[in-house]
Amino acid sequence: MQDLSNTQYFKVEREPEIEVKDVLAQVYKALTEKGYNPVNQIVGYIMSGDPTYITSHASARSLIMKVDREELVEEVLEQYIKTNGWS
């Protein structure tokens, strides 16, 4: 019989958080590997929210859906500004 006087512990392991730039890099790579134009596909996803713009190859679709679309736009814009020396 179990000892009911002690508290049992239950621990759920969290997935490590992945940065938005890493998500974009992995999705870009997966789209390229499948022969898609990654810029067009990612823009289509951001504009519509339709995950079918992103291939399921290499779990790209499930990965990109873990990030808010606003965060994707923010990351792309930040990198664009940095690349052009505006900051």
C-alpha cells in the first residue's frame, strides 16, 4: 500500500525555447530543400496565417507555428534595419 502522508512530485520537462531567427533559418532551409521560393512562402504565411504555405519537411510547419506571426515580422524588420545600417 502507498504511503499517502508524503507529497508526490510531478515534473514536466519543457522544450528549450528556440529563437525566432533560428526558426526562420530552419524554415528557410526546409523550403529551399523542397524547391520552393522561401521568401514567397514565408510572406504568404505571414500575410495569411495559413500554415500550408510552409512545408512539413523537416518539421518546418510545426516549428513556425510556435512563433507568433508578429514576432516573425519584427525579426525580419530588425535584421533588415541592422543590415542597412539604420540603427
